[in-house]
Amino acid sequence: MSSDERKLGGIGSKVLFEDDKVRIWELALAPGERSDVHRHDLDYYLVQVGGDRIAVEPEPDSEGEYKEYFAADVVPGIVVPMKRGGVETAVNVGEKPYYEIIVELKDA
């Protein structure tokens, strides 16, 4: 199923700020909680704030950096640059609440 044929959610839990250059989201997931399936239409930065383990489950039609399930330890304060194209679900596979900030870079 293509991402155009299914309902996609937001890439985060809530938009914190938006202007003509960036859109900033927060993503908060309780242990075991999953985000909506979402598509990244813009390049972005992830800023991990808290938690212990996070995973990404890419959809079969994802064009993002992750093509297969991937889980990693959370490193609070790390900033990870990401390219657009991913269609995925974030999953808190840890025992602590997960929190990150996502900064989408709008095209000029």
C-alpha cells in the first residue's frame, strides 16, 4: 500500500513552532507506545532529549534512510541529521518515557 492510499499522521505529537523556514515538533512516547505512521516530506534534525531505547519501523514503500526495523539506545542531547522520504512508525521499545524534538527544514 502506498502512503497516498493510507491515512498518515503527524511526524510528532505536537507542533511547537512554525515559520517560513522551520517547523518544530515534539515527540513524546510512553514505554511501548507507537507514533502514527507518518511520512517525512522535508529534511530534518532529531534532537533526543530523554528515554532509553527507541525504534523505527519503516513501511515497505519508505524511501528514507532506514529500510528495515532499527532500534538504538537513546543519547540525550544528540542531534541527528535526517533526509526526507521516510514513511515509518517510531516505537518506544524502552522502559522510560521517550522525548525528542524534530526540526523540519522547509525548502526555500
